[in-house]
Amino acid sequence: MTNFKPKRFALVPAAGIGSRMGGERPKQYLTLLGRPLIQHSLSVLCATPLIDKVFVVLSVADREWGRYDWSTLGPKLTPLFCGGASRADSVLGGLRAISNQTEQSDWVLVHDAARPCLAPWHVEKLVREVANEEVGGLLAVPVADTLKLADVQQHVIRTVPRDSLWQAQTPQMFRYVMLRRALEAAREVTDEASAIEAAGLHPRLVQGDATNLKVTYPLDLHLAEWILRNREE
Ligand SMILES: Nc1ccn([C@@H]2O[C@H](COP(=O)(O)OP(=O)(O)OP(=O)(O)O)[C@@H](O)[C@H]2O)c(=O)n1
Ligand SMILES: C[C@](O)(CO)[C@H](O)COP(=O)(O)O
């Protein structure tokens, strides 16, 4: 009998333009503590023994990646110049590009390039808690604020009960074949879990924390810098 052990691959969509950030360069290349923003999470993903390979999905028009030396991150890292028009298109393009390197049951951990404060313990907790899940799962945090439903004039219609509401983060961890099929069937989604849900399945929520923020607006870059500076290794 063969002792087949599924591998774990990280897939990092990094083909966005960062329109809400409004910078001169896509936000994944903005400088954060002296390094391109994307390098922070790539370092964590490349360093952990829990991940076999790390694929970065870049725009076909990317002119920034080649300006940096990535060799310090080691041999696990491979850029794929196959990004699409949306995040979901980029992830699907990446999954297709690695099809000859994956088995159906291998795990794929999709992580936003725009979340630079990913810590080793985030990855460890996700992998540990999802390992025995049939469907897969994602890091997320329970909603802490009171939620208001608004009309177009920005007046409150009503308060929405926040019980059972979580904010999705990344990484999101699913089996290669399940994720690819789900994304091929549901392209208008903003995360992988939504595609899996559209297939009628129920991903596991793994509680992360607010430090794994997504850099979306200029203030987020300052928050990310503060988090990384003050993190105890
Ligand atoms: N066509 C796209 C759009 C987004 N992304 C990636 O998906 C992640 C999350 O997306 P978001 O924060 O929305 O990034 P942008 O699309 O770059 O930002 P914006 O929506 O403000 O333009 C980012 O790492 C981004 O690079 C991608 O790979 N391909
Ligand atoms: C995947 C994600 O990071 C979960 O919070 C998020 O949905 C991606 O953000 P976008 O702005 O919708 O691309």
C-alpha cells in the first residue's frame, strides 16, 4: 500500500492594482519596514515547514516583481504571471497553472498578498484545525461591533444582530480539486469560501485575530507597520 500524504501549497494572489490605496504602485509593492509589503507574508509562508511550495499570482503586465531579489526566501517560491481581472480570476488562473504539480487531494492555502501581518501561528492554527475537516476552512474573526443596515442616504434602517457573524480573512484552505471546481462554477465571489459555499458546502471558521488585517486604505499601512514592529517573535 502506498503511504500517500497530501501536500500543502500556498497560492498568493498579487495581481491587484490597489485602487482604494491610491498609490503610484500596486500596494503589494509599497515599502513596509524596508521591504516590499508582499515579502512579509511570503517570508512566513516560505519559512514554515507546513507549506511545501509557495506560488505568487502576478499580473501578466507586472513590472515590479523583477526589480527585487527574492532568493533569500529560498527555493519554495515560484511566480506565476497569470493574474486575471478579479481576485477570483487570479486564484483560478493560479490553480490552473499549477495543475501539473498537484494531486486532487492536496491542500491549497490562498492568502492575500495584501495581508502582510500573517504570523506563523496563524498558519499553524489554520492547518491544525482544518486538517481533519472534510471541506476545508478559513481564518476569520467574530464581529465585535454593533452592525447597522443603511439606506442610500446613509440613514440606519435597522441594527443587524451580530451573533454568529464573522469577518473572513486569509489564508483560506481547501482541497485543490474542490476549490478549482467551485471557482469554475462561481466566478463572482470575493473569497474562496464563498465559492465553496455556493457549491452547498460549509467551510470551518478558525478564529484568527485582528492583526492579520488587509491593507486596503492608506491608514492600514500604518497599522500594519505598527503591528509588525510591536510583534513579539
Ligand atoms: N485582479 C485581481 C485583484 C486582486 N488580487 C489580489 O487579491 C488580494 C485582495 O484584493 P484587494 O485587497 O481588493 O486588492 P486590490 O484589488 O489590489 O485593491 P482594490 O480593490 O482597492 O483595487 C490582493 O492581494 C490583490 O493583489 C488579484 O490577485 N487579482
Ligand atoms: C478574501 C478577503 O480578504 C476576505 O476578507 C477579501 O474578501 C478580499 O477583499 P476584496 O477587497 O473583496 O478583494
